[in-house]
Amino acid sequence: MAGSLRILCAEDNAQMGELLIHFLISAGHVAVHARDGLEAWAILSRDLQAFDVLITDHQMPGMSGLQLAQLACEANFAGGIIVHSANVTTVDATQYRTCGVRRILPKMTSASILLQAVEAD
């Protein structure tokens, strides 16, 4: 990895969101927390180049992680997209892959594996 990454985290669970942000900042990255998919899209759509990585939960109120990933893909977001969720079906995973999601990780994934996924490429 060359330098710090700019990461947008869409996570509706406040404690999990804070934990992710703290962890990513501690690893030397710049991280922003969006409380749901709608807020994440509002932030991301203002400037598609502002973030290198989007980490999204799957099940969120207002807009799911899948809807967020699809919008990002349709808007030609060039960054990586990682799904970090406890509940992704095989059908969901297939849909995520069609819009360029590079990793789907369960919430029980260790911090080191999540960081490896974020820093990959």
C-alpha cells in the first residue's frame, strides 16, 4: 500500500461504525462514517473521486448496501467496494459481484483480514 487511503464506511450500527472508523484511522487511513446507505450515497455522489474505498453493510434502513453499490457502479465510482455484513445470501453476493464488489466479508472477520482487504490492490 502506498500511503493512506480515503475510506467511506456505510454502517447503520453506531457502535460498529465507530469501531471501524477508529480501527481504520489507527491503521493510518482517513475514514468517514455514514449512518446508512442514503447518507453514504449523499457523501459519495458529491465527489466520486473523494474516496478510494467504500465499505458497506448490506442491511441498512433507507438504502441497502446492494443499492448503494449499484449506484456507485452506475456512477463509475473507481474505488474498491467491500461488503462487511453478517447477512449476505448467495443471490446477493452474485448481484454484488456484477457491480464490481471485490470482497464480501462477514462481520465476524478479524480486523487484520478486513485491513488486508481494504489495502489490497
